[in-house]
Amino acid sequence: MSYLNYSSFLYIFQGNITDETFLNLKNLHTLNMCCCHQNTITDEAFLNLKNLHTLNMCGCHQNTITDKAFSSLKKLRTLNMRYCNQHTITDKAFSNLSGLHTLNISKCNQITITDKAFSKLSGLYILNISKCKHRTITNEVFVKHKKLKLFS
């Protein structure tokens, strides 16, 4: 399966996503995990997806996305987490995604997300946080992103 460019894992209910979940998918460019439910996405969950450009997690429900869950996704350009219900998106969750172009976390119900979560997203061009139930994001974090199109 290492030759796949696109894969869908729709409506999967599993305990945790770990480094073994996507073991032989190193050439995958697009991963659709729409409406999946996991307890935890671990630090090295996407370790084997070094060529991933698009990750769709729309409608997913995770209790925890750890600090380093996305850390190996250096080529990721689009992350869609619309309609997700994470209890926490940590300050370091997006820290290694400097090449991320589009982030959609609209209509999410995060209990906690802060300015620091966006601080390392230097390549961010589109951020959709509309209809989010976040209470700790200020406009100050977006001042340094001169080209950013913010939907809030």
C-alpha cells in the first residue's frame, strides 16, 4: 500500500491512533479521516506520513491531540478540523507546521485553545475560526501574519 496517494478512513471508531495506524502509507498525499472518533491521537500517530499534504479530520471527536501529534507532517499544507470536538488543542499542537497554508477549525467546540497554538504558523494564509466556541484567542496573535485571511 506504500504507493497510495489518497486514502479514506471515514466513520472509524477506535481507541487511539498511533504510529502503527498508517505504517505502510509513506507516499500518501491526502488522508480523509472525516467523522472518525478516537480517544487520543498520540505523539507519533502520523510519523509515517512524511509526504502528506492534506489532512481532513472534519467532524472528528478526540479527547486529546497531543503536543507532537502533527510534528512529523512537515509537508502538510491543508488541515481541516471543522466540526471537531477536542477538549484541548495544546499550545504546541501546530508548532511544527510552519508550511501550513490553510487551517479550518470552524464550528469547533474546543474547551481550550490559546494564541500560542498559532504562533509558529508562519506560512498560514487562510484561518477559519468562525463559529468556534473558543474564549482565549485574541487578535494580537494575528498581527504578525500580514497576508492572513482570517474568518472569525
